[in-house]
Amino acid sequence: MQRYDFKSIEKKWRKNWKDSPIQQNTSSKPKYYCLDMFPYPSGTSLHVGHWRGYVLSDVLSRHKVLQGHHVLHPMGWDAFGLAAETNAIKKAIHPAISTEENVASMKRQLNEMSTIYDWDFEINTTDPAYYKWTQWIFARMFEHGLAYEQEMPLNWCPNCKVVLANEEAVGGVCERCKQPSTKKNLRQWMLRITKYAERLLQDLNQLNWPEKVKKMQTDWIGKSHGAEIDFAVAGSNAKIKAFTTRPDTLCGATFMVLAPEHPLVAQLTAAPQQAQVEAYVKRSATRSNVDRMQDKEKTGVFIGTNATNPLTGQDMPIWVADYVLADYGTGAIMCVPAHDERDFEFATKFGLPIVQVISADGKQSPLDEAFIGDGVLINSDKFNGMAVAEAQAAVAAHLEAQGIGKTTVNYKLRDWVFSRQRYWGEPIPIIHCESCGPVVVPDKDLPVMLPDVESYMPTDTGDSPLAAMADWVNVPCPKCGQAAQRETNTMPQWAGSSWYFLRYPDVNNDNALASPDALKNWLPVDYYVGGIEHAVLHLLYARFYTKFLYDIGVVTFEEPFSTLFNIGMINYNGRKMSKGEGHGVSPDDVLPRYGCDALRLYEMFISPPEMDCEWDDSGIEGVSRFLNKLWRMVEAPHIIATNPELTRQKHLMIHDISQRLDNMSLNTVVSGFMTHVNAMQDLAKTHGGLPADNLEALAILLAPFAPHMAEEIWERLGHKESVFLQTWPKYDAAMLKSDTVELALQINGKLRGNIEVPADMGKDDIIAAAREQLADKLDGMEIVKSIYVPGRIVNFVVKG
RNA sequence: GCCCGAGUGGCGGAAUGGCAGACGCGGUGGACUCAAAAUCCACUGAUGGCAACAUCGUGGGGGUUCAAGUCCCCCCUCGGGCACCA
């Protein structure tokens, strides 16, 4: 018995596909743009966890080809950024060289997996011809006031020696190295993503994305409705602006708290309190974000000055405390201890007055914790008796009439810290001139090439390594010609990946990031496959970029990715696979033993594609055995004429596989192949062979999953053209029906037997037959009710 | 603390409210073989029974229903997200 020789067969078809690609450039077919999140080549090889997504997108792409689409399924390299730079530093080679090596290695792997990536459409974010356009987009953002410089306390990772965007410092921890971040005052380039907050929120509705990702983005954007209120300060002209979502509780506001970084702290602090306040502010500034978050008890200092409650006229002592965040709302809050847990805790600790203004039953009652629930207003003068919702509008309207408040909305989303103090990134195309200020590099001078430096190591000072390159830094101002200096910070890794999907259809264009025709023909992306880890990073940034490019007329759509699929992670021995730590399974080890088809099939069989799962070395044995079994079935050269039973089997198979594929239940597609091949084998035994018809259908269905074997089967059946030039088979619903059906027989819902009846038998006859069959068990029982579910069960409800 | 998910054999997992455990891994026994590999056949949720079969069984407790892994309520455990956002 000949074992399936995957080595030579897979090699043969890889060569054939290279010589005559399975897709011609046929623009008459409907387009399908299927995209993977491109890898960052920080290590030399991909592990089987990465492959899960790449196999999935390849399966979908090949399926679409068979369904008559013209498919764009490209691949590229997100090669700038910290990961690549860190890897290069570790190996003590220039990041450009290590990146190139890693790209070559990963590309070899992708080709060995027989992915249908068309390398004519390859991109690399570190290619000057590519980053020219990354810089071009930045230039447009600068011109439109979306890119600006600011000195502010930013998340700083002392380990990576780099500032972090809020999205990269979640939980006060560096997204990359997981070390605690601190705050550092630095001049940075910022992108005004907050200007797009509302659109980024609203347009989520139109996306066919996992609800989980939409929810994560919604929470990240964090919209809340409320009012902004001006509080007068005793003995000062200054006003403190505070945002609140509960204007209805204003009469219960008994004190105010300013964030330590609030600009009015210094100005409003009374002389006797000065030393204490300064010490507190200084202490807050130096603590790490993790420490601040882990505080169990609230801390704060009275600044010695009072504000006035605009409704009650009462004094409100002003405190400074770090539980108020400087960069949300106005950095100052009115505190209503009776109805806010944090304010309650603070007031209790420092002995501040607590005044109840909301009550569930309209009566005042002693509070031993903040009352958050709904109710009516009390202790609130003319607002007494109003319901919360009503009072929110009424108080806001009252304040607005007085000119001391207005209704407003707030977002948690912050502007995007866009500069990095690192070498391996796109230079920011700005020249600093003493007379003209920051001047954007003219388009004709793009790209601003990343220069070769002697030392690309990060510095402790927060300066980019580029700052030491006097020759590169010192240039004339493009506006006035005076001596000026280049911006030495570089862009974050996200810059190149925020628009790369626009470039693929037109990778060689030197006059535009892509031609309008190419964009019109291919965008937006129909199907986007990648991990959940980019839910609020890359996916939010890419949406922002797309909306901006829409606004300036570069693209004609507002959302880049119509459908998103989150591929689950594959763990190994209970831990995440990682190329850095060498913990994982390499396809390089699997391919020589089992072949590409088996690995592809196993990647899909391992678990539902959206779920995390565990790699099992022996699991691939199963699919490998299946392929061999299938091969033996095909090799048995008994082609017979079709007959109804085998025709029905064919339609059942087409139905099952097609439907499961449409539902993205790819693990059950694979088990479906196994079940149907087993069934065909049984039928082959009874009928002395199989019709060509059945095998042809099987070959086409299998082609997206195990393309080499599918081609080989197809060829053996006497076809000269590739199986991928065929059409996905259709099933006839009428053919799925069987002559007989088996029904389960139940008494009071418990299984008591089975019965096979003709498919066209009527309800009454079936119930009678079922009664007959269960006669001994029904003896002496009174049948209260007979339930018949066609094709499924007969259930007798009995008494006695 | 808040917000999402998810809990099914030894394992991965399957199941439009309708026969729980498809398919695969692993295991046991057998066939073939000098032997092994490969392959094929049978069995493989638990308990009781020689057996036919019976009882129990989808994290726990209630409920709806002729019928619940699936729907509703409460609880437990695990995973993920956010975390003083006023």
C-alpha cells in the first residue's frame, strides 16, 4: 500500500502554481480584499500560533477564488518599531539588516505554507518609497491642525526609555515590556484623535465586527453626558471649571478637589498651606502610575481657600488630591460625598460635611455609604421632589440661564502621543526654525530619509539618538532659509500600520499613496483577520487615519475594515507562544514530518477559530491519518456510474461543508470532511467504487484547505486545468432528502426506543406506529398527549 | 470594584429548545506480520447487571417547558477587558 507522498506532491504543485498562477487579473469579477494583520519581523521565524490566522485567511481567499471573485490577499512587513529595534540591539546588528534577515526567513515560511500571497503586492514600512507616504500623511495632519507639539506629563517607560501613548500604558504598565510606567515631562508630537471621538464612536454601528471589539472601543472612547459648571472662588477672580455627570446633586456638593497638576493649585493656595501643598504635588508627580493606582486610601491636602456652591451659597473647601485625574474633564471636580463612593470615602477620612440630596423614598436617612441609586431630590430648595433625570435637565438649564454652566459631553479618549525617542522609526517631517516655528518638510523633499547612525542605542535623557547627528539635524528652514534643525523624534510603530491596507493595491505608486482607481477598485477591506490584542491600538488608529483621509478627499470611504475576524491564540504547555523566548512550535519542525496540507488542516481543526486553544503535538496525527485514508480511497481506481445513493451523499457533503464554511465553523468543516469521507468509503464498498462526480466535488471542496492534495486528486481524475479554475459546487436541497427517517421515541421526554419510517408517512400513521413499537412500555398508561416533531421525535406524555 | 466571555468524557471539542458526547486525540482488546511500522475491526461518560437493560450525567441551586448543554433567576470557578473617568 502506497503512503501519500506529500513531499514530492506538495513540491510539484508549489512549482506549478508559481509557473501558472491560479488567479488571472480579471477585473470583470467581483473583488474580494482579504487581509491579514501583517507581522512585525522582530524574530527570525513565525510559530504555529501565527499560522492559524494566515491559514484561515488563505482558506477564505481560496474559497472566494472558487466562488468566482477576484481576490486580493497581500502580505507585508510592519518592520519599524521597538520590537525590531530591541531584537537588533540584542543581536548587535543594525536593525535594517536584522529586519531584512527576518523578513527573508518569514517569507520562506509563508511560501512553504503555500499561502497564495501575491508578492508583487508586498510592502515594507521601512522602505523609503513606503514611508514617504507615512510622512506625507503626517504633513497633511500638521497642515490641518491635527498634529501639534505639547509639553506635558506623559507616560514614560524607564525600561524601554520611551514615551507611551495611553493605549500603550494601560494599567500603568508598559504594553511592550510590562514594567511600570512613570510620568515624565517632555515635548511631544500629539495627534488630535479626540477630534474624531464622536465619529469613531458612532461609526462602530456600521461595522461587522465582533461585539467584544466594538465594546472595547466604545469603552475606550468613553463618552459621558453631563454639565460643566463654573465655581467662584472666595477672594479671587479665578473660576474653577468642573465637569459632572450629576448636575442634579449640585446642592449636595460640599467641597472641591483639584488634580495635583491643575494650573490653579499654585495660584489659589493660601500662604499657610503652601509648603504642605507643594510637597503633596511634588510627591504625586514622582510616583509611578502603578503605585498611584494601588493606593488603598485616599490622600489629599486642603489648600486653604474656599469656592462657593452656586445653588446653596455655602463655602466649599478646595483640596488637592491625586484621585482626581488631570487629563479627564477639566482636572477639577465638585464633590458630592452623599452620592459618590470616592467623594464619600474622602469626606469621611477628612471630616468634610456630607449632605444627602437624593433619596429613594423622599426622606432623609442616615448614610453609611454613598447612595448611588435613583430617587427624588431633597435638601435642594426649588428642585425638591424632582426625579433625578428631570433634575439633571432642570439644574443644567438653571445654571445655563445664570451663565455659569452648560450641558456638555466628555470622552475618556485622549490625544495620541505620536513621537518616540528612538532610532528605528520614520523621521517626523518637521524642521524647527527659530523665526518660523515648526515648519513641515515640503512634499518635494519627502521622504525624509532615516540616516545611518553610529549608535542607535536609546538615551536616558529622552533625546532621540538622531539628535547627535549634527550633519543630519542642521538644515536651512524651508520657509525662510535660516539655519534650522530637524525634528529628531521618530514616529511610533503604529504610524506605518495605520494606513498600509490602502497601499497594497498600488504598491509602486510614487505620485500618491495609492491611485484613486486602485482605492476605488479594492477598498475597503472586505475581511480582516487578526488577534484581539489590537482592539484599541491599531484598529482605532487605522480608523482615525481613514476618517482623516476621507475628510481631505484621499479616500471615499470612512471605515477601512468592513468585517473583522478575531483569530484565537494558540498556547503551548499552558503558556502563550512567543518567538522571543523560544517558547513555541515552529512550522519548520512540523512540515517535514506531516506536510503543509496536514498542518493547514490541523490549524483549522484544532478548535473554533475565534477561541484560544492549546497546541497538541499528537492532534496533527489525526488529520495526517485522515489525508492518507482519503488518498487510499482516491487511489482505488474503481470509477463507477452515478447512482441515487451516491448522488445524495455528494449533495449532503456539499451542503455541510458550504454551510459550515459560511458560518466560519472551520473546525467542523474538517470534521465534516472526515465524516463524509468515511461515508463515501462505506458506500464505495457496497457499490464497488465511487463515481467521478463525487470525487470531483470532494476535490473542489477540499481545495481551500488542503490545496496540494486537492490538485493531485483533480489531476488524477483526468483534468488538465487547476482545480482552482473550477466553480464551488452547489447542492440541490431536494437531493438532501432520504427515503426513510429515523425518529427517537420518548415517553415523558425519556428515550425509550427508535423507529425508522418512510419519509412521506403522515403524522397519525407515525404516532400509531410509534405506539405499536412501545406497546409493552405503554401498557397500563393513559396517553395524555402525543407530540410529533417531524424528522426528530415522537414523545408520549403519559399518566399512571 | 465594574463590564464582557466561558465552564460538556482522560484530552481538543460537536449539538436551529427535540436521541448529549459528532469528529479527532489518547486508551483497551483483536486481525495482519517472524517482528515492528502502517492499516483494518471492536470497545471506550459513570454506576449496577452475565445480559437485555436500568439509573445517573453538560460548574452548583432553583424555575419555564411534553422536552433544557441550549431559555429565565440566584450562586461558584476560570479567562479577558477596564480600573479613582467625577
